[in-house]
Amino acid sequence: MNRENSTYTIIYASVMVIIVAIGLAFTHQVLSDRQTANVNTDKMQQILRSLRVDASPAEADGIYRTLVKSAYLITPEGVKIDGTEGIEPTDPAFSGEGEGLAVYEAEVEGSKKYIIPMNGTGLWGPIWGYLSVEGNGSTVYGSEFGHAGETPGLGAEIVYPHFRNQFNGKELIKNGEFKSIAVVKPGQTNSERDYVDGISGGTITSKGVDAMLLESVGEYKNFLLQLNDGK
């Protein structure tokens, strides 16, 4: 075949496109299960960090299954939705599939903790996290925060213990009312809510965390108030 011919060029290009497409499809298929497993492991590690447990990827699955005793979806009224229980990655609370708010129940040193997922917006994109709460529905046991692209040394500091450990022992409920926890500028106070210091130079990210706590955890206020009432 004449390689200078346009027909040859078209056939050659078509064959190369097909070969590359098959290669990409094969690679995607081969790596898909591994990618899903890695995402699930990372999520387990985040949940465990909210329980003050730092687990390696190799340890995460085993420790998660030891500590997390149940997971399910609830309605905005705080009522468990029948048929949604299960801690497996394919179950509704973990997978995020299904209508309702995810709740994880864990047991740490004989004490029950409730873990609530959070989602919000920082300076440059999404932020998220998990808040673990004592059985009274108010006292924070631990927290975990993540971000998609906050500024290193500034807003990105929310992932580190010096920020998230401030939440330990803070109260979400005051005098029978859900108040959340305020994130304030360092040196400032909040007379209405328990508060922690925001990140110096990360004002917008700190405000994003404050809003995430108020709005995202606020969706669980009926559930938390019921726990606080001992129901």
C-alpha cells in the first residue's frame, strides 16, 4: 500500500485509535476494583480518625470492623430508616446511596460514639469531615477534616491535629438547643456557642468549617436532641 496515499493515513489513524481505546478500556477495567477499594479504605481511615484512631491503609478495614458496630440512614426527624442498616461499603450509609442521613455507631473502650459525616465549602473547593459525638448527643469525642484544594500552610491546616483536636469535649447542645460549635478568629470568643480558634490566614476556610458544622451537623439536630433527651 502506498504510504503517501490519504487512504493509508486514514486507515492507520483509525487502527491506532481503536488500539488505544481498547488499551484504555482494559486498563480502566483492571484498575477499577483497586480504585474502589482504595477509596473505601481512605473513607474508613477518615472515620477512624474521628474516633482518634490513626490506622494505616493495611490496618483500616480490620479496625473499622472492630470499632464500628452499626451504620444506617435516618430521616431529618431523627428516625432510623428500616432496611438501611449495615457497615459494609455497599450498604447505604457507607456508599451514600439512598435517601437519608448517614449515621455510624461505634464503641470505643466500652463507650458508644455516634459519627456524623459533614460536607461544606472552603476557599478553593469542597471541604468535608466526620464528627464523632458521645452518647449524650452533645459532647464531641473527635473530629476529622479534609479538603480538595485549600492553600498549604493556611486553610489546608484544618486536616492537622492542632486544629481538629480543639473540638474534643466541646458541646453541640446548650440548654436543650442545638448550637453547633463556632470557629472564630484566634483571640476572639463566642458567648452563645462553644468555640475553637480558626486558622490564622485561613479566614475563609475557617468560616467554611464553621458553616459546615452549623449546616451539615445541623441536619442531625433532631437526632442529637433525642439522644440528649435520653430517648
